[in-house]
Amino acid sequence: MKHFAEKIGGNGGEAVFYLHEPSDEIASNKKYPVMVIVPGGAYMWVSDREGEPIAAEYFAKGISCVVLKYATEGRPFFKENLYPGKEPVSVFPNSLKELAMTVAMLRENAQNWAIDPDKIAVAGFSAGGNLAGQLSVYWKKEWLEKETGYSSEMMKPNIAILAYPMLDCVKASGRTAINAWVNRAMLGEDVTEERLKKVSPLYQVNSDVPPTFIWHTTEDTFVPVENSLAYVMELQKNQIPYEVHIYQKGEHGFALGDERTDSMPDHSQVNEQGATWVKLSLGWMRQIGFMK
């Protein structure tokens, strides 16, 4: 395995790479599919639980992985309001640019890193699902080309995997304090309905969105399941291939659904039924030809 980190953008973002290396004992010329994993954290921090453990799971199945630690201010910035008037580094489109540049970097180095440039996935969790959704709907826009300096084809995700994703920032969860922090993290002091729609993939779905795998739970109180259901309907209208799984049980953010990502004393993040999403996503990727 080739393991290293690279700085992304100018705000302190970092991409951590876990890349398969060709072997004469396996296939010396093999090109691997690659997944850019985008953890959640409400744009206030980057969740460790939704980073390396996810990468380890997919790496073991033959997929090279990158964990994007997009730049954030950290929770105290929002909770204690220590820096009023300061623009957070996560303000749109900064985090989107970091993700787009990471995808482009993979294509630039596809030959040296044994990557199949036509098999680049983005997989996002919660706020990371918002970010992966943003790239899904915006990758072909001229304004993003100007922001990053890359062509749209370099930034294109071939597929997207969205886990309990925040796709509608207009109709939020009702947790007023948390919504205010998230809104500030995404939009700074200029929070309007128009700008909330701009950072909401739900309102931006178009015919260029890549094939998408989505999963969610009906018990999610932080990001309502309606986010995923409404997004799927937009994918259907635009004839975008998709697969969706809605689990009855499970709180927001249970990641892998087993002890590897369980952080709760009551083990409420262990979810045997919900944990099947990994196997289901792998089956979907094989079915559509993303991996063998």
C-alpha cells in the first residue's frame, strides 16, 4: 500500500491517500478504482469515524481510497462564537473546490498511482454527503472550472455514494442552534434562502449527475430521511441511475454500524441491519461495472 498525505487548496485542507500498488504476483499492470471519502462533521469538524474506518473497509475490497479532510474551523469557533465576523474557511464553495481538486489530482496522477481514471467515486457522510452531492450537481459548471483551474472532465465523479446526506439545507432538522452553526459554517454571515438553495444539491439536480447510491434511516433526527427521498425523486425525473436503501432503525451518523465506529456508551451506533449498506454498495458497484 502507498500511504501519504497531500495539502489541498490554501485553507489547510488535506487529502490522505491509501493506494493499492501493482504486484507481479497479482497483476503488474492493474488499474484500480478509487473512492474519495468525505466525512461528516456539520462543516465544523471532520469526523474520524467516517474517514479511515470507511477507507479500510473499501480498501480491503480492492478499491484505492482517499480521505478528504476538508478545511474547517473546529467546533469551538461556532459553539463559543469566539470569532464573530470572521469568515469560516468552510464557506461555500471552498470545501467543494477542495473535493473537486482532489478528484482532479487523482486523474492527473492516474498512471503513477495505478488508478483507473474512469472509475473515481465520491462517498460522503452527512455534511460530507452534502459536499459529495454538490460535486455531483456542479462538476460541469463553468464557474467551478474558473474557481479550481481544472476542466470539468478532470473534476467529474463517475459515481456517488451518499450516506444519510444533508441535501436540503432549506428545510432543516428543526434543531435551531445546530442549524445556525451549520449555516454559518457553510455560508458565513450571509444566510439567505437563495444561498441555502445553492448549497442544497436537491435544488440543483440535472442530467449530468452521476449514478448514485443513497442510504438513510427513518429514525434520523439530525438529517430527516425526506432529504434522500426527495433527492431520489429528482434523480428519477432526470433519468439518473440510482439505488436507494432506507432502514427503519438507526440514529444519524452510525457510519459502518459496527464496533469499529461505535462511539456511544450504550452502543446505539451498532446496527446489524444498517451495516449491510457496505455490502449493498459493493454489489451495486459491481452491477454497474464500476468494479469487478
